Amino acid sequence: MSTYTDSNKKITAQSLVSMKKQGEKISMLTAYDYTTAKILDEVGIDSILIGDSASNIMAGYATTIPMTLEQMILYAQSVVRGIKHALVICDMPFGSYTKSY
């Protein structure tokens, strides 16, 4: 796990670039809630993903398409409250970043 977490530094995108250049392994796991994020952060996971798979896992939809931006923001807020060190990465839901034609 990251030397950044061990030294109580916040991991940033630049931290990950440095880790890659130095040949360090970078860890990433998925979380959708405060408690899971807090545990992952405390054990030194470098980055936490809030995937649009929250649609299936947390909301019970058959696909990721029904997930809204507002729902993803809610999950992201919960995760961010649980971390001190890890870099948080959040998917944008289908169709929220481009026009449909």
C-alpha cells in the first residue's frame, strides 16, 4: 500500500502519477458508503471508486442506465466523509456528460 497513506498525506492524482513512475503498486477498491470507505481508507487503500454499478448493487436496478447524477453525488458525499487519505473517483452516470442524438 501507499507510502502516502503511511505518512498521513492526502493522495492526489499527482501522487498516483509519482507512484506509477516509481514502480509502486496502486490499490483501488469500490465503496458506496461511509463505513466501507472509512475501513478502506484506514487500511491504506490508495484510491476508492464509486462506480455507476451502485445502480445494481445499491439501488437494485437491472442495469446502470437508471442511475441519476443526484444519486451518484449522494454516494460520493457519503464516501468522502469516510476518508482522510485515499483519492476518491466517482463515475458519472450514463448520459449525464453528453447529449443524446
